[in-house]
Amino acid sequence: MTLAHGATPPAGPPAGPPAVPPPPVPDAGTPSWRLLATLGGAGALAGLLLVTAWEWTTPTITANRARVEQAAVAEVLREPARVDTLYLENGALTRTPRGDAAKLERAYQGFDHAGVRVGVAIRGAEPGFSDVITVLIGFDPTTSQLLGMKVLGQKETPGLGDKIEKDSGFVGQFSEARAPLRAVKARGGQDPTEVATITGATISSRTVIRIINHAVERWQPLLTRFDREPGQ
């Protein structure tokens, strides 16, 4: 067909729909098993490091605690010439336990140079104002006479409750006292059962007194029974 000069050519066939791009190929990324393996390996390494650190430091910590306790025993028993350890096993005291001695409660007998027992050191622990208070007590189980007291552990309020450990006036009362003890605001005479509490730290100081009374009450019959056994 011939078009006249200046005529517009007819439109061609209509254009089809626009081409749809192909769907994107999903990125495979990191396989889940590899991610799990990485996390598991990191966790195992961290666990190994913790176990190694624990095994490395535990003997040192145990040895330090033993030294602290030995020094405290010597203090509350007034520097005895010899100390023997008794273990509480199956409700009775023995020098030679059958089980793991490290897991047993113990008492320490102090002797002078002539072999005469001067006293026994025992532990006691009960909740105080802020946390558990742990005390070592030296006493004569035949008379209930106290020889000394030392706080082994406490987290009481600094400047107040911690005076149960730092106040020499309070601590010194236990070297001449006799159980069972009574807490008083101020000692009025020479009664050996009276212990004056600390102003501003009544709860903490009363807790120490209670710990001592309970410890003596518990250990005294055990020690008496042990003393009556043949060969003791």
C-alpha cells in the first residue's frame, strides 16, 4: 500500500505484556548443620575452659581455706601444743572416718604439752541480718566454758553488723563466758553467761550468741559420748 506524502503510517500490532524477570535464585547461605556445629564447638570450648580453670584453682582455694581454719582453731583454743581432728559420721565422732573425710563435719581437739585436752573447736552457722554468719567456737565440753570465738564468714552491714568480727570488746567477752549465753544490753556484774550486744548491730550480735548456744548444745553430747568410748 502506497501512503500519501505526509501521511502517518498505521500503528503496528499492539505490544504484548512486559517481560517478567525470572525469579531470583535463593541464596543457599550457611547450612544449618554448620551453624549448629560452630555453636556447639564454641560452647564445648567454653565449657572446657571453665572446667580447666576450676580444676586449676580449686586446690589452691581449698588449701587457703584450710590454712585460715587452722589458724582460727589455734586462736580459739589459745595456741594448743597439738590438735587432733574428729569427724562426724553416722551420728558419732571418729578419728578415722570410712567415708570421704572432706565431706564430713569436724571438731578439733586441742591438747597441751602434757597431752591434756584444753578444749574443742567447733563450727556453727546461721542467717544473720544480711547473710549467713559462720563462727568458730573454742570451748571445754566438760564445763561449757568458752575459750574464744572467731567469725569465719559474714556479710553484715559495714560499720555496724561487721563489728561482730572487728569489735574487740564484743569478741573478747567470749573468752571468759559460759554457755548457754544470754544477750544483754550491758553487763551488770560478773555473770559469765551474759554477753553485751553491740549498739546498732543487735541482730548480728544476737545471731552470734544464738549460733554459739546451738553449736554447744549440738556438739557437747557428741563429745561426751566420744569421751566415754573405750580407748579415748
